[in-house]
Amino acid sequence: MDIFSPTGPLVTRIKGQQPQLQPSPEASQSFYRNLEDALDARRTSHTLYSIVQNSWQVNDAVADFSSNDILSLGSSGLLRAEYLNELAQNPASNPGAGGSRLIDGNYTYLEETEQVIASFHGAETALLLASGYEANIAIWTAIPRPGDVILYDALVHASTHDGMDQSLAVEREEFGHNNIVDFRRALLAILESKPLVKQGKRSIIIAVESVYSMDGDVCPLQELVDIAKDVCPKGNAQFVVDEAHSTGVLGPNGAGLVCALGLENEIAVVMHTCGKALSSRGAAILGNKTIKAMLINFAKSIIFTTAPPFAHVALMRAGYKLLGSEQGQEARDQVRSRLEFFLETITSHPLWEEATAKGLLAIPILKDWEEKPLATSHIVTIWTRQHCTYWLYFHLLFAGFCVFPVEHPVVAKNQSRLKVTFHAGNTETQVEGLVVAIYEWVQEMLDSQCSGIQGKGKNKATRAAGEVYAWMAGEKLTGFGMPAV
Ligand SMILES: Cc1ncc(COP(=O)(O)O)c(C=O)c1O
């Protein structure tokens, strides 16, 4: 494949990082110049985002181990067929919404769909929104009250942070990611410093996610709930669980982690999104009638925006129909079997011990995998030596496997890793090929002068990366793990 196609994703992404040294006519005006300066700061640190179609989208020879179409409902055509079915069953529906939910944007189909989704998850009510981002803003602006304290896992999503920034609860505490000991410590510290919380007159609202997408690990939700009950027996420690990455994947019919653990009556607010395994977009906030009333009264991201239109609600409903179908279950089983096959194959390879001992491969979720089926999802992160993350990424891309390189600022500095997402549509041959390609690279690292151990050959990249860097050098570009000369 032509990885260096001038309009391809790799070239577009890398070239985009070059500062605009020659200002365009617009950029010579101070308004645009100031904007370009802000972009240049990103370019200089090689952190400029650009919008491109990903490698697996533009090249049939590249396998998708990156997208959020986890159950392959989108790529298989299943969602499209079910959506058309939904439209055909409602021939008279106006595709639009008609206004804000609180004025002219409420309609029977939307209310029915909310009931369907609420019962799917065993919740009293559901409220549909256009996206998970909007849903998190709505939750955090409406639910915590003045004097409440928010306690959040260190790795919660940016949308939760944006929501918390707008919250009426000014006190905010963080606890170590998935760390139950630190969670207890933080709860006790809040009780110690906030007499009204200790008296049960104000609440602690706890933000967690069921699956953390940049790590692929699962929240120890049952343990956290037990600790919260133990430390706050007055019932004023309540959870908000963001299920974005477990919707459709974990639990009965893919109803999520809360349902998998039977915690439907213990969790105040649950947020599901349709942008990942459901292959479309949108979100549902689940809770009791009080929660729903609070959202529609206090969340500006619901009040001052148009309601989800029929065309969108029908897409979400079609996705939910598939989740509960035989095909949905088959897809979930397929994802699980691909993940297990990958973990078994990579860990039983003759080079596994050496690769891990030499810091060339690490898979953090492995520690929980076999004993706790609920501790893994469909995401695996692969870590290598920090300066080599892109080298492995380029090697896999050249071999026809598209994974996602996770770098700063998406994660903290020196925390880069490759994120591999398994899909129902990934074949066993693809998974096997991915493992073979990973070990080709490991072997290259072991054999060559690229290892970087004790300075030996530290500046020499592996073959695929070397090709990318040779092209970059010709273009006078830097970054992406290119060794300093
Ligand atoms: C944990 C989490 N919550 C919320 C969102 C936002 O969801 P949406 O893409 O539907 O806006 C995302 C999206 O990446 C997410 O990962």
C-alpha cells in the first residue's frame, strides 16, 4: 500500500505539524495571525490535531483495530438495515424535532424510545440527548447542589471535567484511578473536612466510568459501592457511572456494567452512549423521576437546545433493537473470543517472556484477565519503551494493522501506548496476523542495533519507522518518535 500517498492519513497528519512560517494573506491580519500562532504552538510540539480518514478507511488492505464500531453494527450493514426498517415502520414521522424538548420538541416516538431504553437497562426513566458529551455536561450542571462535593476517578473523560467545571458544587476531589484504598481515604477526608456532609445534609457525588478507554480496564464498581455505603451509611454518597465504553459490550444484552453487577437500584445516574458499540451517536441518561426532573429543569444543555430529531432517535432505537437481538449477542461473543484469542496468542509466543523482561512489551490488563472476566472489555493497551511507541505503530501500519497511538496530550507525558480495539468483524486471521506483526517488530528490536539499551544504537529506528523518518527528513519534519540526530 502507498503509505506515503500525499493525501493519505499518515502524510496529512505528519505534515500538518509544520509551523506556518510563511503567513498566508489572511494570516497576516492580526486576527488570523493570533489564531495561527495558537496553532503553531501545537504544531511545534507535534500535538496538532487534524481531521483525516483513518488508514483502514482508505485502504482495504488495512485491518481496523482502532474504531469504536465494536460490534461492527455499522460496517456489517446491520445497523443500516434496522434503521431503514425503523423508518419504514414509521412512515408518517417528521424527520425533524420541531423545537426544544421543553417547548415543541417532545413527541410520542421519542417518549416511547426513552421507555424502551429505560426498561432495557432496568431504570425508572431515560432521557435522550444528542451526544455523551452533552449528557455529561447536563449531569454535572444539574445534579450536584451547592455544598455537595464531587469525588472523581483520576482518569474520567474530558466531558466529565467540562461538566464538573460548570457545576454548582465547587469542592472537587480526585482519587487514584480504580484505587479502592485511595477511594476510601478520599471519602473519609471529605467527611473529616465537611461537617454538613458528615451529618448527611450534603452529598458526595462520585464520578466513575465503567471502562476507561485509554487503558481498557474496568471500574471495580461493586467494591466502590460497598466502600461508599460503609463510609457514608446515611446514603449521601451517590454515583454517576459513565458507561460510554461498556454500552452494548458488557452485561446482559450489553446493558452495561451496572446491570452486569445487578446495581441498578444502587446507582443514582447512569449514562450510556450510542457513539461506540451502537455505531451511531447520542446518549441516554438513566435515573429515577427526580433525576429526570432535575435534568430538564437545570441542565442548560437540554433546555437551550433542539430536542433529538426523529431521524436520530430512530437510529438509536435501531441500535438498541440490535443489542437485544441474536445478532447482537453473536457480535458480543465474537468480540470476547477475539480478545481472548489475542491475549492467549500473544502471551504464549516463545518471545513473550524476553519481550516483557526487556521492556519491549507490556499489557497492563493481563493481571486481571483470567480470574475476572468482568475486568476486561474490548480494549487492550500495549506498552513498549516510551521512545519506541511510534516505531511499533509504524511497523503495524506497514504490516496492514491500524491501531491507535495514544500520546500526550491525550494521556500524561511518558504514558504513551498503543490502543487496540477488538471488533466483532475482526477475523481470527487478522488477530493472528496482528500478533505475528508485533513479534516481527520485537525480533527486529532484539536483533538489531535499535534496542536503545544502555545507549546501544539508541538513535536507530526500526525498519518501518526508519522509512517514515527518512521521508520526514527529506521534508524537514520532526516528531513522531524520530530520533534526534
Ligand atoms: C467516557 C466517555 N464519556 C463520554 C464521551 C462522549 O460521548 P459522545 O462521543 O457521545 O459525545 C466519550 C467519548 O469519547 C467517552 O469516552
